Amino acid sequence: MASRTTTAPPRARAEAVEILADAWRFFVQHYPIILAFGALASAQRFLAVSGTADWAGGVGGELFTAAARLAFVAWLARTLLRDRPVEWAGAGARWSAWASRHRATLLASAGLLLLFLIVFKAIPDALAGRVAGISESAWMSWELAIKNVTVIPFTMVWMTVLLAVRPIGHAAAHEPPSEPDH
């Protein structure tokens, strides 16, 4: 019986990195628009955590950020899929078939996401207590303000490319089924 490896095959890792690179190119190319959407959430988060504005910390603030993020995702999906021949009938079946064939790519992408979570969340949070003269509230206010215009929207772009563009709006989605990469 052949042993199964716990790492993704080279093809899957390469595809995961290619998807990440596609997301990065889109992010850089459209950053002024992404910044505008992110600034809305960033301002709300900064005001809520710093306690500067009462509305920002309550339900109204959360609804404001949710609306800004939903508007961003709608813009993102429309922009990413606009120039792609997407036949929405059967899109779910194509996504399912793509996900089945590219399971290792999805796992490799999850591994990259975990690595980024460690680098951009766990490490900064661990260092936060060691920065002299900065209160936890101030640190978190600035951390959220920065992440809402960088890491969070980039992750949303990346996941949209991974979960929508590749399986539904990419030429590979219309290829006949091939051997799975797992």
C-alpha cells in the first residue's frame, strides 16, 4: 500500500502560489479602490476600540462595517468576474468538480493562509505586550486600522480568486475532469 504524504504535491503548491500571485496583482492594481472600502471599516474599528465614538462600538458600528465589507465583496466579485465567460447555470456543479479535482491546491492555500495568520496576527499580538509605552487599547486600535486596509481586504481578494474565479470563471473550470491532485 502506498504511503500518503501530508504535504501537497508540487503541482498543487505551484497552483496555490499562482493563485496567491494573481490575488496580489489584482490587489496592487486596484489598491486605491480597495483602500477606500477598507478605510470605512478601518475608521469604524479604530473609533470603536479607542472609545472615541459611541456609535462605532455598538450595533450601528458593526452594521456599518458589515455593509462596507458586503459592498466590497460585491465590487470584488463583479470586477474579478466581469471579463470572464461565466455561465451561472451549473456554476455550483463546476465549483464542486473543480474543488474535487483541486483538493490539494485548496489544502496548500489553507497552509499559506495559516502561515500568514501566524506572521500577521500571532507574532504581532505576541509582540504587542513588549512594546513600551503603548497601551493595549492603542495597539489594538492601530492594528485594526492598518489591517482593515491591508491584510483583511487582501485575504478577501485571495479567497475570492481561490473560491470563485478559479473554479467558476477560469478557463480550467471548463476543462474535462482530470485526475485529482491529492
